[in-house]
Amino acid sequence: MPQISPLVTGDPAHLGSFRLSGRIGEGGQGIVYLGVNDKGERAAIKLLHVKFSGDTIARSRFARELKAAQRVASFCTARVMEADLDGNTPYIASEYIDGRPLREIIETDGPLTGTVLDRLAIGTATALTAIHHASIVHRDFKPDNVLIAADGPRVVDFGIARIIDSTGTITSRAIGTPAYMAPEQIAGDDVGPYTDVFSWGATIAFAATGKQAFEGNSIAVVLNRILNHQVDVGMMPEPLQGVVRSALAKSPADRPSADQILLRLLGQPSTVGASTAVLTRGVQVASDDTTPFSRVSAGSITDLPSRKDAAPAAPPSPNQPAPNEPARNQPAPNEPARNQPAPNEPVRGEPVRNEPGRNEAAVTTPPEAAPYQLTEPAAPARSRRAKVWIALATAIVLLAAAAVALAMKGWPLALGEQPEPSETANQEVPGTFATVVDKVAQTGKIAIGVKADLPGVGLLDSGGFEGFDVEVARRIAAELGAKDPEFVQVTRDTRASALADGEVDLVVATYSVDNSETQFAGPYYLAHHDVLVRAGSGIDSLDDLEGKKLCAPDSPSVGEVQDKVKVEPVSAGNYALCMDRLRSGEVDAVPGDDLILAGFAARENMRYKILGAKLDNERYAVGIRNGDVKTCKAVKAVIADLYRTGFMKQLLTRHFARVDFKPELKVPAMETC
């Protein structure tokens, strides 16, 4: 764990919403404090040095750091919680990772082997892939910037990251730690994602050997070794050995991309980029370093629905293919041809072979095994027989208990009598799976609650469910691995109970974050309370509503408008009636949630506009059963990806383009899982 030193004279007591409790460290740009907010969330808060406070270049660099951190999806990284770059004390508050630096662990406990090393490689490759998907180059990837937390490795410190420009390269001076710099950094050549790949290889080599890959008693010796020395990775098992060797290639063009590294380590084809589903798998595998895992058949994750609009990983340089990427229809280097098993990888239904250096017993992967399903080592035969008898006895006891319970409820069943068929007979019993992610991984199924009465947002008609919420739900389901999600109609009154009872696994139904017993992931959209008017009516602001008639459905936005301007409210039972009155001219405006207003207005022939008053916020979040942190984190990562790839913008345009409406296109500030 990092050593927290006490605050000293001159240190602030508060930064933003955080109360400071100590110093984590100090670097060239500023001091890093430990802080906690009113919710009890801890943050590592980087405060720009006083000597830089009037330095516009330093502030610009600090702003780039924030921009970089906010663009990276939180796969094995530290999320940004709060920031202020305009005040007298500019700072960035990031999620505090309670873990030890990889360097400290290796120097204290020795090199890593087996499953622990595998999971370190997969977790850091997942983080690097997420960083590169955001068009960011870390530029200082090293053991000190890898923290080993309880939930797996985290890559931190984007302090010297730079935004990749339109050419896909960076041409600024070399920045990095000498022993983990790539040859192109030393030579002053272009720096790109491939530079991080080299540093990743050197970091994993250090973790596996306990020694720096490029040692030397002077910087000159170290740099010479980076340029000319080949690293011995023979102690690593495959496929890690081959992946690290290729990552340490002297030429950037010979290195794999971060996507290819992650896919190969997970036993998947590396001819396409890593999807969000693959990144989610990487997080799952890296989060538990105690249970052996097996790399199952290639394609088990990449069979998910393709994302044509997903942004690919940034290439190393313009007009060049990704490093080590094969020609069309050709297998990638170190990868078997299609429909052939990868080296050291079992064919479905055949036993998994032990990899060199592992002490794991062989396990059998059934034909329909879920991707990367964690497997326990085989137990001795006597132990298995004992478990069978114990399981049989337990089953008898449970059957007896069930019979007693049924009799007490007045449902006696005569021997051989069949119960009446029930609508819920085939529904899954709540609690069968620990998390929704586990359920999807094992069954490929998911049930999602959605609204059915809001045009453009969530509507059920003869063709099934449709609308903005429904398409968001479909995308989340696909990225989690579900191929054919089931949609269930829920209302404001039933959505919480539907989750609690197990009728649905998630709720995507304009579900606001609140203080209920439900856990939330997101928000996936930040809506606003606003006002809808007819285009060309001459009403362009709230002030123009003075003395006008305002339709008044059951919405808090009615009172919010009345607080701003004097209007004549006209009662209405619902938004459909309000739209009828607005169309006929009986009222001049309709207040409400701007996304719902846009949904109703988009199906009209008459043109309407939303004023943009933004009276209050309405956070749309995904409802999840309390305690399911794994699913919460996975859904949050998917939401971030929807914005990164431009999918959310396409979705909003598709449903609401007929209305003069400027929707929010920035990733909302996420709630903590």
C-alpha cells in the first residue's frame, strides 16, 4: 500500500468536495493528496504546483492530462471523479487505488509465475487496450504505474499522455523512464501505441524474472541495450512467451497491437480489434488470481454481434496497417489458421494440457463451456465420491424441506400428481447466478425491463419494443454477451420489484439514480427538464412564455417553469393530451424531460423545438439488483464505450432529428458501483 504521510503547513484542507487527509506523493507537476468526499469515496487528488499556477503551458498540459484520463474507459484503470482546471488551485481527483506498485511487489516478494503472471499480463493488456481505444498513448508504462489492487492490476498515471492527432502519431520529444523506453523514443522518432506495447513487454519481463529487461550501470548502457539487446523470455509459458517476445521487437512494425496482445492471451483470433465484450472478459479474468482459468476455443467471444460503428485501435502511423496484422484471409503471426486450435489450446471437448511451468491438473472443457469459465483443479477420486454422497444427502434434505413447506402453504400433492402449469414455471429462480454477468456468460440469456408507453424512448407496438432506451438496452446486452435479450414491460411502480423478484436482470427505462434500494450503473444519459414549443411560434426563451398557456401534466417541471416566469397552467392527464393541445394551439408550451418531449414531438408532422432552458437534470441509469458490483462495472464500461464509438450520437440523431433539439453528447459523470 502507498505510504500516506501527514499534511504539512501550507497544504489545503479541502479540494472541491474532498476533505484531504494526507499526502500520497509529490512529482514534477504537483502534489498528490488522499481525499474523501461526503459519500465516503476516496480519491487520489493531484494538485498543480504553485510555481505553475500562472504558467499557461503547465495548465494546458494539466488540461490535456484530464482530457486523456476522461477519454479512457475504466477497464483496469483509475476513473476521474472530479476536476477543476480554472480555479486558483487546479486539481484532478481520480479513483484511489488501494494497492501496491508492481515494482514493490517484485522487489519484495520475487518474480511472478503461473496463473498470477498470466492474470497480470491480461489485466494490464486490457488497460492498455482501453487506453489506446481512446486514442491515447500512455508514454510511461512501467512497473511503478501498475498498482496491484484486490480486484486485479490497475494502470495509472496519464500525466504525460498525449492526445493522438488526426495522423495517428505523436511527434513531441521523448518522455518516459529509461529502462522501459522503446527504441523509437530513444531515436527521437514518432511515438505511438506501439511504444506502449514495447514498454508493456519490458514490464511483464520484469515481473517474470525479477530483473529489468534492460539493465545497466548508466543511462548510456541502458539505452544501448534497448537498441541492441534481445531479452530472454524462455522462462515464460506459451502463449505469453511468444506475445512478450513480439512486443519487444525493435521495429514498431513488428509488434502486435494491444488489441492483438489481449486477444492472443485470451486464446482468441487476433485478426480483428478487441470489442467491449473482450475487454470485459479481460477484467473478469484479471480480477481473481487464485483460480486457474482455461483458454477455451477461439471465437467464443468474437462471435458476439459485430460493432460496425466501433472505433478501431489507433494505428502506429498513417496509411500503414496495424503492427503484425496479417493480410486478409491469412492467419495472424503466432496464430493458427481459422478453424484450427491455437498452440497449447484444446479443441472443444478435449482435455486442457498443462502449460510449461504450471502445476494445474488437466480439466475438461465441455462443448458448450462459457468463455474463460474459471475451473477448479480435478479432485481425487475418493474426494469426488464423497462429494457425490454429500450432494445426494443434501438433495434429499432439500426435497423433504420443500415438501413440508408446500404442505404448510396448503398445496399438498398426491404421489404422482402434477402441479398446475404456471406462467413463472420457466422463469429463473433469483440468486441462481451470483451476478448478471455470470448468468450471461453461462446461458447467453438476459431479461431487461423497459418502458412501453413513451414514443421515441421506449414504446411497445405490433412490431415489438422500440426506442432510444430499447436500443441502449440491446447494445448493453450484446456487449455483455447475450445474443437474444428478452424485453419485459415495466412501469415506474413495478421496475424496482421486478428487479428484486428476479423477473428482470436489468432495468433500462429512464430510471433515475436515486436513494432507493436498487443499485445503479451509469447514468447512460443526462436529460434535462425543459420546455417544448412549436417551431416558428416566436417563443425562443423562458421569458417569451410570460402570460402564455402552459400545459400542466404530472411533472415537476411545471413548477420549475412557474418559478421562472408567470404562465397560465392548463391541466392535462398525460403528455399525449398535452401534444394534442399544443398542436391545436390550446396551449403554447409543454414542460418536461427533454428526451421524452423530443420523443413525442418527433412523431408529429408539425415541427417543434426544445428551448434549451435546462431547468434541472434527469439522470437515466441502469437499474441492477443491489450488491452486483461486477455487472455494475461491466455496464458502466459499456456505457462509456457507447459515447467513445459515437454510437450514442447516432442513436440520438436517429430518434430525435426531426425536432430542434441539442441532446447531451458527453459521457455523464458516472456513479460509483
